[in-house]
Amino acid sequence: MTNILITGGGGFIGQKLSQALCRAGSIAGNPISGLTLVDIVAPKIPQSEFAVAALTADISHPATCPALFETPFDVIFHLAAVVSGAAEADFDLGMRVNIFGTLNLLEAARAAGNAPIVIYASSVAVHGGEEPRIVPDGVELNPQTSYGCQKAVGELLLNDMSRKGYIDGRGLRLPTVSIRPGRANAAASSFMSGIFREPLQGEKSNCPVGPDFAIWHTAPRTIIANLMHAATVPAAQFGYNRCLNLPGRTDTVAEMIAAMTQVVGPEPERLITWERDPVIEPIVNGWRNHFRPEKAIRLGFQADRSFADSVRWFMEDDHRDKPA
Amino acid sequence: MTNILITGGGGFIGQKLSQALCRAGSIAGNPISGLTLVDIVAPKIPQSEFAVAALTADISHPATCPALFETPFDVIFHLAAVVSGAAEADFDLGMRVNIFGTLNLLEAARAAGNAPIVIYASSVAVHGGEEPRIVPDGVELNPQTSYGCQKAVGELLLNDMSRKGYIDGRGLRLPTVSIRPGRANAAASSFMSGIFREPLQGEKSNCPVGPDFAIWHTAPRTIIANLMHAATVPAAQFGYNRCLNLPGRTDTVAEMIAAMTQVVGPEPERLITWERDPVIEPIVNGWRNHFRPEKAIRLGFQADRSFADSVRWFMEDDHRDKPA
């Protein structure tokens, strides 16, 4: 029996992951006995055959994690974070949540004494600066945002606490997720969902970069599958480094718009406006947009086949007029 | 006028650096106005033309750094650390001093508002695991000790706070320093000085690894020159990554002993005993011993020409019968 914790359980990935876990009823072949969602805003509880608890709490508060772990967890998905734009605008907030919050969680997981699996949502924002334009596995992390720095610090701590046997960590560097449901957020990449999501639902959306801007992206369905897969890979297969670049796709904004048009016709594209944003552009231009994630592919993580799939999946899963 | 702080000012590098600064009277062409040494044990004050203060304080205590910075510093050498063997034996101690102590110092430097130069003593222990056997610049840091992990976290924070303009950081990954003066310490590499230093002074010393064990090393004189050089390199020359591998030399224990014999004759070698140590060996075997530090050489950092030089410099600078 497996007891699961999701931090950031109220976010869109946390919500989709909890729904997927409730549908599956098991993870890595073990039946799920319970699921706890924690977030700073009360997470919605999905329909489930097993007990699901939703807690409103801030993991960056020193008392939160020790209290959470009164019953130990077997698998922890650590998704809670201050996103890129917000961590860049407010350095102290990013440090508090992304570094101290992560430390609090990892320390509580260590103190539990059962060496739980910890699946850590890192980000391709750990890459940049002096790295090669096309990023292979194994290059020095040289983030050019505070968010990327803070995620990279979490990776090092995850690795070291796994080496010590305190936890069984697995860190996944998420590509930009597109098409994300919900509303625009403070992620610098928020527009990479907005310029599709809003027009697909009849609303205008601004693109703050040019049509030739290329991004490394993945679909929500792929991310959920890969997060769940991370719990099934034997620890030894990760080798000395528990953190890896997930598969994704490189497409330009123009190519992604063409894929949308191919699936749903030309109307949505007309709702996109093109005003450059001097805050967003330098952040996203500092990210790498082309990767060779060989280790992840060797370990069985999935790649997206086309952005057209992402458009279709958005219509099926997240469009406000989706089939019931 | 330049006001300087050295954390770990009571350690052997801190002491040699403070003596060198007092002799030079200036750094990067600017006269030194004052020098503050801080350590957990009262640092010795060298003879000096300018004011030198020695403070006994623990930078991992939250109140220490804000109090230290009541007068701002222009150049900070951050040498204070829990060394490799101790950080591996006591995880919490290493985290407290090496991560939280560094964070306290960097936050105080940021709060000072003058974006001081911060020269950070990192270590080749950040390397290991999945990295290539011969380490070029730019590989993913994959430390296999808690000390290496904690040093790598400091590098990321130094880079990000430099990118934000809060500090002007420069991180140097020190090779193992040999021949270090003083007594054996809790560094796993302590023996790499002890097996020369003790026999050169007529005492026995044990080598816990075999004669074919190879290490990446540098002499104290070279380290002091490189720490001072780090303050003179224009910030822009560091590029996106403020942290680099320092030059060093690869030699086996047998080659280093032969160099010692070449300089002082065969007597000292007879005082070396050869008992393997099951705690030391796995730690030092996890370190890389061959590097290609191209960036450091491009930026004018010095390399050692021979271990025979290190032996001669030990006799001149640190032997208990050294010339007055």
C-alpha cells in the first residue's frame, strides 16, 4: 500500500496528477492507500476510491512539513514552487519557497526514516549561460534566472540526500508545458499556453515574443505520464545523478500556431496580438530551446510526437466546452 | 581604499592570505585600508601597516554576518567551511555552516548595498559521479560528498546574486592543497599534506591509500596568488559563470614522494606507513584527479610547475626549522 503526498497539489499539474492517480488506483504496481494534497490555496479533491486529504499550508513555514509527515509517505511529488517570473521579480520570495521550502520538505522526508521516493519538479530553466546551444545530458547547470538557480540547488540537495540514503530522489527537468489549462500566471512562459488556450476559447491573447521564438515544450498529458513513470524506474537506473532533462519538442511559435490551425482551422490565430514585452523577452531568451535528453529516453520517459496532439488533448481535457 | 574581510581567517589559507595582503599593502592596485579576519577560533593578527581586526564568531549564527557588515567591505574572501570528512560524518553540521553560513554571508553582502567582490573558495569536490574521467570546463557538477554538494550550492547562489548585481562573485574550485602547514585536520585529503609534512619534520605519517593513488593538487603559494588574482580579473571576463576550476597538477602519491626525495634525500620517505583506511578511500576515490581548466588559464590564474617546488616552498615557508 502506497501513501502519496503532492506539494503544489492545487496547481494545474498537481490537480491533473491527483486525478490520474485516483483513476489509476495504484502506482508502480502498488495500490494507493491515501493521497494528501497540500498547497497555499485549498486544493480541489478529485473523485477517488481511497482517502484524499487537502491541506492549505505553506511548506516554507518551518512548522508545516514536520506536521504533514506525522504519517509517513511512500511517494512524494514535490511540485510546489514560486514560478519563474515571480521568483525573478521577488528574489526573497523565490529563495524562501523554492530553497527553504524544498529544504523543509526534504528534511521532513529524511526525518520520517523510511527513505521515501521524492519526485522533484525541476525545470529546463536550470540551463543557460555558457552551455551549448543544443543541450546534451551532463552539462554544467548555468541558470540565468533566480528560479533556475533555486531549482538547481534543489537538484543538488536531492542528489546528496539520495546518495546518503535519506530519500530516494528523482528530479525531472520539465520543459515548458503547453497547452496549460486555467488562467495566465506569473511564469515567464505563461504566454506559451495563453496564445493557444485563450484563442481556442474565443478570447484574445498577446504574444510577447516574435513568431520565430523557439521553445522546448511538452503537453500536460505527457508530463503526468512522466511524473508517474518516475516512481516506477528502479533507483539504480538513475546512476550517480538523480536529475535529468525530460524529453520535449522544439518548435517555434509560428510552427505551433500552424499546428493549431491544422487541428481547428484559421479562426483562433486571428485572436493573437503581437506586442513585445521587455520584461518577458530577456527571461525566455535566456532559456535553452533544444535538448538531447538521452538518459531520460533510455529510462523510458515519453516524448511528444507533435504540437497538434497537444491542441487535440487541450480540446478533449481542458477546453471549457469539452465533452462531459 | 579597500576594506577586506576574510571568513575562515584563522585557517591556514586565511592566515597565509592575510600575511600576503599585509605584505602587499594593496589589492588590484588599490591600497588596503583595513582587514577583518573572522573564524570560530580567534585568528592570529599578522604584522601590518593598516588596521587588522580579528573576530571570533560563527557565520552560521544568524546574528553574526549583519553585525560584521556594520562597516561595508569592498572585497570578501569566503574561506570558512566545514571540511570534507567532517561534512560527510555530520550532515547537519555541514549544511549549517557550508550552506546556511554561506547564505548568511551572501545576504549580508547584498544588504550592504555596495555589490562587494566576493571570492568564494569552492572545491574540486563538486566534481564526480557521471562526469568524464578527465574534467573539462562546463560539465554538470555531480558531487559524491556532502561537502561537494554544499560547495556546489554556494556556487549557484554566488552566480545568481552576481547576475542580479547584488555582489560581484568569483568562485574558485581549489585543488587539494599540498603541502599544507599545521596539523592533520578532518579533511579527507588531510593525508595528502601529512605524508610529506610530518616526515619532512622527522615524524611518522600514515598513507591511507596506495602509492598509485593520483590527485589534483596545488601548493599554498599558488593558491594565495590565485585568490589575490581573482580580485583583479574584470567581472565581465568571467562571463555567465563566475565559478571555475583552478589550475593544478595531477601526480600519484609515488610521484610526489619521488619529488620529495629528489629535493631532500631519502630519509623522509622511510617515515611513511601504508595502512589503507576504509573511510578515507571511498571519499577520495570519488574525486576527479585530472582536469583541463582552460577558462582559468585564459583568465590568468597560475599553475604549479612541479611538486618539487611545493616541497622547497614548504621548507622555506612552513618547516618548523625554516629560516627566520
